[in-house]
Amino acid sequence: MKWPKTKITEYQGLLYIEQLANEHEHIFRKIHLEEDVGIDGVIEFVKDGEATGRLLAIQVKSGDSYVVPGKDGFIVPVDEAHLNYWQSYNLPVVLVCYSPSRKLAAWQDIKWYIQYQRQREKVFPQEKVSIKSIEVPFRNELNGQALSEGLYQLTSQYAEERFLFDKANMTLSSKADERREGILYISLRRAKLATRLTAFLARRLILDENIDIVRLAASTLGYCIAHRRWSFYPDEDLMYYTRGLCRDFDKEHVCRLMEAVDDGDFGPMSLGEACLDCMGGMWAPDGQNALRQIVVDTQIAMHARANALVTFYGGDWDALIADSKALQEDGLGDIVTWIMAD
């Protein structure tokens, strides 16, 4: 009985991955072809002789037909059913392409690729992005280093997302140290964990009694609301949602933000900038009124009143200094003196 050449080519890719995993002492579990609906196998990573429980799903495409002339990589046709299946899969999913003639394998993070392309469609609707294929560049070569570092890191990211729920729960604690630990984790990883959930949790903590928690929350909230500044393909839905969370900020919220900025720095990438971004979600008149109320309230800490005055002037020190005499006549001489002395 003849053994189809296509089967030989198909198995070459699987054998390459299995051998690579074995060489680096990881575990590769093939899925029987009759049970394969979009995943060909799963790698479990081993560290120091111990199985880690970190799993990575693999879809393999083997053959030189996926190498397109003039392209430095593979191009694999896909349909909507497979895209949805991979996107909803409970593990990170990697597409591995293997060229028998080149003896070369390369990989692509499928979920990242789908999200990237769909986000581009939101940012550039005129391009009408439709995912009909997945590109796998040769530079993403699947070798021992890529397997044990790059692909292992993917499983770490997904484990981190699962860990997020524990930290999110901590932000709801009645204990300040637990709330701080939860929002600290989120704040330090906001580039990876910027979601509606993290924005919502940060919004809840803006009025926290612990000022360190307020600073971390403002930093996270500001990142979400100004995502365009931090990402080449910003999440417009996240930005719109976060602005909505800040829409009902009042004097109390603005005051807490002004109190959080203890160094007077509102420059690029500062906490002050993040606080201003949070205020950017307010209606302009509401924000201005809140600042006025803070400036004249002598019960509020001086540095917070000074921050409010500087913010009211849009950070224009020249304009503030030019109006210093008028401000003193309006009973704000204590703030002006404090600012000048500082």
C-alpha cells in the first residue's frame, strides 16, 4: 500500500518539533490526527528536571508550498472558524511552519497575530483588514533558544493573566496592605494587563485612604485613558471606556489626584501626567470648577492646592507668574509664595 507523500511532508514538521522538544528535555504530546480540529500537539515545559505545568498548544503546517516567493517567511491560509477556535482556546497557541527543503521551522503567536490585525482594523478602518492568512516570518526561527525562552515566555504571560484574578481580588480587600499589593502588581504590569477590568479596579481606588494606593491607581488609570501615547496600535475601546469611568470625577477625586503628586512634576511619563490624563475624562467646565474649589480651600494640603493652581494654568508657569499679583489680591498669596519659594 502506498504512503502518500503529503503524509510524509506533514509528519516531517511534527517530527522536527518532537525532536526539538526532546533535545531540550521538554515534553511533546501529539494529538491523534483523527482528533485534530486545529491543534496538532501540546508542549509541556520542563525546568531543572521538573515538569512545570506550563502548556503550549501547537498547530503545525509543513511543506514548501507555504513559502511564498519574494516573501521572507511562510503564509498560511486560514478561515474564520479556525481563527475563532484558536482565539477561544484555553492555552496559548503557536503556529509552526516547517520547510523540508530549508530544514527550517518558524513560529507565530496566533492569538497575538489575531488581536494585532483586528486592532489595526479599528485604528485604520479604511484598510478593511480581513484575516485570510497568517504570516510566519523566517526570523521567528524555531530553535532551542526560541523554544526554551520565547515560547516559554508565552506560557508565563498566560499564567500571569490567570494570576491577575487573584491580585484583582486583593484590590477589593478591607486591608490596605492587600489592596496595595494588588494594585502594585497591576500597575507594574499595566502594559500587559491593560483591560477594562484593570481600569475599573484602578478607578475604585482613586479615593482610597492610603495615598500610595492612590498613586498606583492613578498611574494605571492614566495609562489606560492615554493608551494612544503608549501603544502603536492603541486600544480605542479601552480608552473610551476609561474616559467614561472618569466622567463623574468631582472635587474629591481631583483633590486626591492633586494630593498624590507630591513632587510637582507634571512632565512626560510622570505621575502628574497620569493624573492629568485621568482628569481628561471629565467635562472641561467640571474639571476647571473642581480645580478652583481646591485652590481656595485652605483645609487642603498646600502642595495639593499648588498643584491645582498650576494645573488650572495648564502648566504655563510664565502665565502664572505674570498673574501672581492678581492672585495675591484674590487671597491666594500663600500659594503663590509657596510656589515661588519651592
